[in-house]
Amino acid sequence: MKITFLSATNAMSDAKRIAYKIGIKYVIQTATEHLNNFYELDEFTMGMGKYSFSIKPDRSVTEAPECKLLKEFLKKWDHEFYFTGTPMKFKADGKVITNW
């Protein structure tokens, strides 16, 4: 079977879409675990090339603990898949909101 330019391009596009979906699921899973591990954290927000964890208003902490796994993952893959360009926000026990 001869592989054409179109079939090779389609296969690569499909593979990249699958990798993107897996990556976004990893971002959500890792951020949720981080929110659950640190009670003072309130919400995860991502979009426009940035991400952050917000602190609950009643906490005396002024800076959110860093999520090293998420930071390393995004450092390695965000330039290729632009995960941080996907808008989302959620609390540890809440639904992922993508349009606000």
C-alpha cells in the first residue's frame, strides 16, 4: 500500500488531535490533584497563554504553592500544543467551565 501525502498528513493531524486531548485531560487531572492537596487553593484558571491557582479569600497565604508536575509538563509541551490557550476554570470539586 502506497502512502500518499494526504493520508500521511491526515494521520499526523489525527495523532496530534489525540495527543492534545490527552494533554488537556492531564492538565485537568494534575490541577485538580493540586487543588485537593492544598486546602488554601480555591480555583484553577487557564487561558491566553497563562495559568494560575487562586487562593481562597479567607486564607492568610499570599502566594499559591507551585504545581511542579504541571509546570514541567507545560514547559515541555505547551509550545507545540498551546494547552494554555485553552480557556478553562474550575474548583477541585466542580465542573470544568470553558466559556465564561
